[in-house]
Amino acid sequence: DAEITQSPRHKITETGRQVTLACHQTWNHNNMFWYRQDLGHGLRLIHYSYGVQDTNKGEVSDGYSVSRSNTEDLPLTLESAASSQTSVYFCASSDRSSGTGLDYNEQFFGPGTRLTVL
Amino acid sequence: GESVGLHLPTLSVQEGDNSIINCAYSNSASDYFIWYKQESGKGPQFIIDIRSNMDKRQGQRVTVLLNKTVKHLSLQIAATQPGDSAVYFCAENGSDDYKLSFGAGTTVTVRA
């Protein structure tokens, strides 16, 4: 079955270190998204991509970067981790060629990565 | 700024009763809305969606109502079960891209 996976599921790092969170989907979706989830804020968009070599900033992109070299993967990099980036990170994908909703625009989410920056 | 939000952060409901979760949005250009359910330790899962040219849509035990006049969205869960305990998010999408904007979420707890 097609799926979306994230790794690692848990990560503890130190302030100033570079961290990369992996996201891999096997639906062949064009659209991929990264969110962070914090108490009281719901899901906030960090970066997104609508295809290979396409990347865009979301509402909370400072301190994060992404690259899209193939359809399946959108890794998220924290260039220099800060304590404020302690959060749960979710990757999602969508494509109007698949889905069960009205417009096939619903996003499918991965299981999340819990990141702690000490 | 424009945003999507939920009226209440928590909702406690007796097993077997109906649940109503509310969401207010302010972007009048939004034309597509989604409800997600997130169980503890998991990613959000799609429940049901609705377009702006609809007032109501029903799924299995769930109904979404859209009132464009007051920019209000609600999710009704019939005969709430313990497995319905989760955080519920509404999200909206404009017509010009694939991004979703999420509300803060409502935590539903089902009492036995």
C-alpha cells in the first residue's frame, strides 16, 4: 500500500547542530508539505513543494530549508537548531490525481517526528 | 489577519451522545474546507470535506455543515464512541493553490 513515512520518529539534538528530518511518500504525489505542531498553535506550515525542484516558504520558514530532488522525498533541514524549534514535525502530501475527498485535495500525513533541541 | 479557528479548545461528551465541534473562519475567499482527526501520537487523518457551494455533507456517522453567511463550519459526530476521542482540526483552502490553513484544534474526550 502507498504510504508516507518520516524518520527519525524521535530526535534529541543540541543547540547549533544541523538536523535533517526525512519524509518519503510512495503515492507519487506532486505536492509535499512540512508543518510543525505546538500546543495552542495547531499545525503551521514551514515549507512546501509542488514538484521536483520547486520549493516555497510557508508562514514559519525562518531557520528551516527544504530541497526536492525527486518526487518521493522532501527532507527538512534545520541549519542551526534552536530551542524554539523543539516541536513535533509532520510531513504531508497531496495530489488531485488521488484521494477520497471531493476535490482530491486532502493532504495525507506522516506519523510525525518529535524533535527536542537542548 | 485571516485565519481559521475553533470556538472551544475542549469538549467532553457522554458515550452515545452526539458531538458538535465548531470552527470559525475569516477568509471569505476560502472555497474548500476539511476536517481532520488526530489521535494521540499520530498524524492527522482526513474525515470529511465540503466545498463552498454546499451547505451540508454527510459521511459515516459524521456531518459537516457550512454557513457562509457567518463564516462558520461545524462537524457533527453521531453516537459518539470512545474511539472518537481525539483532537479535531478544521482546515481551509483557497482556490489558487494546494495549501491548507489549520485551526488550533478541539480536544474531544468521550466519557464512558
